[in-house]
Amino acid sequence: MGLFASIKSKLTFISQRYGRTLTLLAVVLFLTFDFIALSLNVWLSYRIEAAAININLSGRQRMLSQRLVKNLLMMENAYTNQEVYSAALAELRETYKRFDLTLDSFHRGGRILSAENNVIEVAPLTSAATTQIVQQALLEWSPLRQKVRQLIGREYDHLLLRQAIDVAQRKNLTLLDLMNKLTVELEHETQAEAMSIRFYQGLAFFLAIINFSLAILMYRLRVRKAIHSVDLVDNIVNKIAAGILVADESHKIIRVNKLMENMSGYATRELLGRKVDTLLYEHEGEMFGVRKIGEQYHCQVEVSKVLIGNRPATVYTIIDDSQQKAQQQELTLLAYHDQLTDLPNRHLFNDRLSVELKHARRRNEKIALLFIDLNGFKGVNDRHGHKFGDLLLGRVAVRMKQTVRDSDTVARLGGDEFTLLLTDIESFKMCKALVDKIIDAICKPYLIQEVLVEVGASIGVACFPDDATNEQELLSLADKAMYRSKATGESCSTFASDWLSHKPEKHQVDQN
């Protein structure tokens, strides 16, 4: 007791002699820590946005490499049709340019065009893992790049075209695998960086709370000895960059600061005598405040027990972090959903695929993975513009979501490529019926801006456990099966179990 009394006496002396200086210091430190936390949040937003661009670009590289092969095959099939051949050559030239510039930007940085033809600045990838992947991709791309450059720079040359196709078919899967690895590595690096920044944010907030707790302690000691205690309390709490509620033993509010007035929307006279739980409540381990207009907001609350006039009281320190919470939710949505269609993106789809495979193994169930590529979308995009094409993609996404069950997952990989995960498949017949239903839905005409358009669909299907037993095998088989369907030039589906026999399921669209 003697030691405690001695410490208390010294703190009281310090509080009385240096009270104003310490209060000012506490406020400055609190604002400094708060500024650091906010700055880190802004920096995190910037880094996630930059990472999202690189992740989307690496995903687009996968699509472009596939499109290169498709363009080359179309050129070979259309060598007798000059118009079709020229169109395929023009698309090949554009695809080659975008793929080459993007890969070079990953290596050296630079300006490239986004999917919406907006100029974006890309910084070179600098981590050891991503640099190695890019270097490998450049080596794999080099022979194909040479052949394509020769091909687009001259008139029709069947031998050169055949050589380019052979090189593309050898290198395409390797390039796809490297771009997938690059996407995964970029996602891992983004998550690691976000966790690091979050740690420092938490540290800054923790230090702010510690600083404020010390300020409260000094305030209590000073109040006990101060002659004009009321004025002193008001002066301190109004300088603190947080809402302050002081409640008595019955949890009725007896004092608030100016910031609490602003946060709640109530005047001081309206707050005095109210129960604390009418302004603050806890839900699922998180604290929420309630404003006068009925609006709820997320907040951080620190509770301190104090004595005021030798009577127990409770001090609530409230920080409104609803804006920061909303930003975090928005960043999460951007990181896991496609902005155009609001469908899950590649990252979220891969997560769901992993989860559903685990469930299927445990429950001994079948699932089906569909790769979907739209037929004729490029022509619609060229005729009516990219904004029209974006509206069409949105309509296609809605139809697919309406066609499948709530337990199934529809995702957009990029461009006009979609994936679909069908769970709890009872039989091949059931799966075939669902696939036909999806093709029917996609192939029906679309009325957009008073213009009637049609697109088709090429679908590749791989089933677990019949065709493959892991994620990568399923993805690879479904992708290959889709290209088998694409090669027919019609709306059809190809099951992985059948593609070796070259028998895609043709789908006749009902014209009635």
C-alpha cells in the first residue's frame, strides 16, 4: 500500500505541474497515431488497386494466349475465304500486340491498354518469384512471337502458318500454366503485404489506445486535485480526437464531449440522462453506434472505470471507423468479384472449387466443371462497341445465374470466358440436361438498346471424380474440352470423357 500511495502521489504531482503540457502531448500523439493508421489504410488501398490491375492483366494474358491459338486455327480453316482470313489476321495482329506489350510491361514496365482501351501505367514486377515466372514466360513466348511476327508481316503463307500453329500448340499450355502461376503469386504477395500493413495499423491503434488510457489516468489524478474540476474535464475531453461518454452506476449518461455530439447527432441536453445502450450496442463481437436519425455505424469502443467525486463511473471512448470498414468491404468485393458482371472472379472461383472438391470427396458426390466461351461476341463488340458488349456480358451472366441452382457457382474469368461449377450431380444424364439448358439460355436473342443480337456458346465439361480427382486436372480438361467445342464453330458442349474421340455434343438452337 505504501508503494502504491507513493506512485499515486508522484503521478498526482506530475499531473498538477505539467497537466496542460501532458494533455497537449497526449492529443498530439493520439492524432499522430490516428494519422498513421489512416495513412496506412490509404496506402493499403493503393497497393491493392495496383495489385488488382496486375492480377487482371495476368488473367487477361491467359485469355490472349488462348485467343492466339484460336486465331491461327481460324486462319488455317479460312485460307480459301479472303474476307474471313483477313479478319482473323487482323484479330491475330491485335491479340499479339496486347499479349507482347503486357508481358514486356511485366518485365520492364510501361503503358498498355486495358480491356476498355484505357491507357494504364504498369510498374515492372520486382519480386524474385514473379520475376522468375516472367523470365520463363518470355523464353516460352520468344519462338511463338517470332513466328507470329513473320506471319502478320506478309501475305498468306501456308507453310509459315502451319509452323506457327505447331509452335502455338506446343507453347500454349506452358504459357497458360505460367500465367496461372503468376496470378497466384501476385495474389499471395498482395495478401502478405495487406497483412503486414494491417499489423502496423493495429499497432498504431493499440498505441493510440495506450496513449489515451494514460491520458485518462492523468486526467483522473488531476481532476481530484483541481479546484475547477468541471471546466478542466470539459477542456480535456473536447481536445481528444474521439467521442467521450461518461456514465454513472446506473449506466445513465452524465457527460459527453463535443465530438460525441457530432457523432450521435444529439445535443448535450438530449444525451444527458439517456441510457448508454440506446447509443451503443454489441453484435457478433463488434460494436455499433446509433445516430439520432436512426443510422447505425461501426465503431471502436474503449471502456474505462473511474471515480468522479468518489463515486464510480464509466468512461466510453468511441472512434467512428465506419468509413474505414466500408472501404475494407469495398476492397474485399473488388478483390473477389468481377466489376462488370458482379460474378465471382477467378480467385473466388478457385476457392469455391477447392471447397466443393473437399465436400464432394467427403460426401462421395459428383461435381461438374464447365468452361464457357461465347461464340460471335467479338463480332457484336466490333459492330456495336465495347459498352454494348459489356451490357451483353451482363445479360449473359444474369441468364446463367437464373438457369442454374443456388448451390451452383457462375464466375467470369475475363473477356467472354465464364466458368460454372455444378454440385451434387446425380448422373451423366442430369449433367447433360443442365448443360443443354445453359446453352439454350445463352443462345436466345438479346434485346439491348432496341437492338436484337445473338451469341452462341462453346462449353467444355470435366467431372469429378470420373475425369479427374484434383483442381488442376479438372481445369485443364474442361479447358481442352471447350476448345474442342470451339473448333466446331457451333454452339455445343464437349465432355472430357468424350473429347479424345472427337465427338462434341452439337446443340441445335430452337428458332421458334
